[in-house]
Amino acid sequence: LSLCHVSSTSENVSQRRRLLHHFISKVSPSVITEENNRLGQDAFTLAVKDNIATAAAMDDSFSLQTTCASSFLMGYRSPFEATIVTQLRARGAVVVGKTNLDEFGMGSHSTYSTFGAVAQEQDNKGDDIGSGVVVLRHSAGGSSGGSAVAVAVGDADVALGTDTGGSVRLPAAYTGVVGFKPSYGMLSRHGVVPYANSLDTVGLLARSVYAVTRLVIVSGLWAEHDPKDPTSLSAAARKRCSAGREGYHYNQDDKTSSTEGMLKGIKFGLPLEYNIEELDPRIRDAWAAAASVLQSLGARIVPVSLPSTRHALSTYYVIAPAEASSNLAKYDGVRYGFRASEDSAAATAATTAAAERDGNIPLPGAEEENKSDSGGRSNHVLYSATRGQGFGREVKRRILLGSYTLSSEAMDNYFIQAQKVRRVVRRDFDRAFRLPNPLLGETEEEQQQQFDLSDLPESIPMEDKFGPTQVDFLLCPTAPTLAPLLDDVLDQEKDVTKAYMNDVFTVPASLAGLPAVSIPVEVEAAAAPGGGGFVGLQLIGQYWDDARLLKVAGAVS
Ligand code: GLN
């Protein structure tokens, strides 16, 4: 089909691009071959983002570290395996290695890694590397950049990533692969190192939508409750969410459903608020072209309004760091992970003392915490030296931001407001979709309660320009720009909020817990000077409409 010019095979991608630093640790080739042979035709290779636990399952060489790309967890071996890894291995996955990421999943370019930045490299004409032209290094997106690259170059058939605010979809868009974020609570997160619990999902990256559909829908992963994950939907809740949607599930035997048949009557909404000034014209063109292809295939295209879109980004960057600061409190150098040396802790104590002498305000609570432990060391000094050395820059920024917005003087103005805006974001989506949100409750009263937004700040728009539009899916770009040059990204670190901007189209679906998939469209070399020639188009569906979302995504890619 003509919507996506990119082919689903790895060859045309891997010949053109060489990618760097995408694995943190690898399984030995002999173990991979052995496993491949054992599993026969079911076997497929799987790369696992390094914030997902892998454990000794077959032999020692399989006992890979789980580092989250943090100095804190360097050399850490999990005693257990994440449920999602076990589930995929039961379906024929051969784990090939652990992939690089932004530390603890915090970032948009996979540059905040203690192992160095992930990059995608190509010459300035988009040709083979080594033909003598200048080599350009582009961002692979983040935070699942290593997973996206492993798939893009053919090192793995499928990769696991995590998507809290776009970390599967953004790298997929930048590297030209498919990235799927499921409905919140569908796939198990047991064994996934938490970043922001109310947003975290496990996602899949692959070169075709079908590879994702085969695992998530056809093999029944979507239906499996995990008792070890408290946010995994119970069997009863899954049943309730699926009620009335049986026909939407993928039917392997249905050979009659042509693309046209599948798209006929399906209504796609184009959210007007996503057409922002900063949108790269090549992305706007690809978006418009995709809409007209869909129309020519019998689908209906209508404009929709999601007025809360512009508030979603700031809301996300209050909620995610708040949850992160709480999650990361456990890394204290006492229970596990990295611990600062005596010498460096002493140096920290000296710096703190000097700061106090110079009149800088000592940290709150320092006095009580500063009592010596039995070894004669100050706990406070141990914590601060350990956390100061163990965490990278971006993680520290998030901890500071999160601790501030949760503090008593800021809580009401930031965290509480953000939670309210999150409800408006959900309401916007629920108004746009034809299907009701199964989480809203069954009775009208229950649903009304969810929509009671009378306590909202005045600046939040309440009115929907177009009224209820009742679409099946939303079609929009995954990111406002193509993959930027890595040097520009590293330069931008002076203004970190620029990187946050890349998440503007991915965070709304995350805040609402909705399923979304990024599918690649290749931009002609001439239209993409300097390479980085992929646009990601995003399809967003109503909660638990994952099967139909993937079906439609498969039809158009
Ligand atoms: N870029 C976003 C962040 O830094 C999203 C990360 C993610 O989805 N893990 O928070």
C-alpha cells in the first residue's frame, strides 16, 4: 500500500546506516544459535531495553545485567526475569542483548546514558557509509533509542522498550521502524524498573506492524493478566473492557478482509491542535498525504479538536518527575546498587561544610540526618555523595523538579493542578472517540462523575470547538521534527526543555493511558537534505481498542 513508502524489510535500512552504542550487553552468538535451533521455526530474535530485568535462564552467558544505563546499577544482575521477557521467550523469542537508553528512561534522544549516546550514522547523501562523504550522526530518539536501532539495523526482529511519555514511539519515528505503546495495564510491567508508575507501559518495536500484531494480539499477550503486577488489568476487567469489541480482534483465518474493506467507513480524526507552528513542513506534507491516501481507500477524515493538547506537555513534566523522584528515593547506597567511597563521602562533607561557612543554606533536615551511623559515617553525607555520583545530570534534574512539585508549598500549585489537567486530557479524547472509554464506568452517573471538572483552573479550556466528533482513530505526527543531528542535541543541553518539546505529540496518549502506534514514512532523500529521512505517523485509539488499532495500522503500512 502506498501510504508508507518504506519497505518493511531490514535490508534497505541496514545497508544505508550504521548505528552506534545501541547494545549495553550482548548474548554470545553460540547461545543464540543454540536457542534458534532448539526453537526451530518459531524462533525470532529479541532485544531488551536495559531497564527490563533479564535473569539467568539458560546458562551464565544469558545472565545479562540490568543497568538502566545508570552508574548506580552498573553490574547489577536481577534475581528474576521480567514477566514480558518470559512471555515472549515462551513464544519463541531468543534474547540477543540489552539495549542502551536514557538513564532510567528519562530523555528523548538516548544521550543521557552512562555508556554514551546512541546514534544513527549515515553519509550526507543517505548512501552507504564509507563512500567517502561526510558522515552525519543523528539522534536515535529516546529513551528506547538502543531498541529502535537494534531493530532498524536488523540485529533483532523485535525489541522491547518502555513508553512512559513516548519513549517507544519517538525512537521508532526517528529510526524508521514501527513502535507500539499498548493501553495502560495491558502488558505486564513486573520486572520493569519503574520511572513514573501511573504512566509506564511496556512497548514493542519491530520492522512491521504485523510482527507486533502477531505477538500482542494473535498470540494472546493482550489477554494475559499478571498477578505480580498490581497495575495489570484483572481477568474480569479485561473481559469488561473487551465487551462488545469481539469482532475487532484479529482473525487469522479471515483472508477476505482487503485493505479497502477494512478501512471503509472507518473515521480518522486529525487533531487541529497538533498542527503547530514548529511542525516540520515535510512532516505536515506526509501527514496530509497519508490522510488523502486513507480517504481514497474509503476511510473518512474529519478535523477534531483536543483543546487540552498544549497543556499536556507541562502536565506530563510535572507528573512524571514527581513519580520519578519518589521511585528513585530507594537508591541510597545502603540497600543495593552503587555506594560512594569513604574518601569521596568525606570530600562531599567538606564541600557541604564550606558551603555552610560561605553562608549558603544547608540542606533542610541535614541536622537530624547528619547523626553518625555505627561506622562513624554520616548517613546524610553517604546519601548525598552516593546520589551525587550515582545519578546523571538529567535524572538529578528530574529528582529536583519532582521533589519541589511535591513539597508542601508547591504541591497545590503544581502536582494537584497537573492531576486535574490530566483529567481534561482524558475527557478530550473520550469526546473525540466513538467508542466509550470502558474505564469510565457503566452507569451514566459514574460517567458523569468522571466528567465533573468544575474545580478546574480558569485557564483550562472547557469548550470543544467542534463538539463530539466520534471518530475511530486519531491520525497525527509522532514528533514535530525529523531526527535532529546529534551534535545539535548535545549542544541544546543548555536548554533542556527543548528536548522536552519533542514529546509534545506523544504525552497526551500517555496521560490518558491510550494505545498508540508510530508507523514510518520515508521522506525522499531530496526532501530530507542531510539525511534523517523518516517521519513517524501516529495512530491513537480509544482505551483497550489495541487490536483494531493494530489492524488498521497494519492495513495502512
Ligand atoms: N522523553 C520523555 C521523558 O523524558 C519520555 C520518556 C519515556 O517515555 N520513558 O520523560
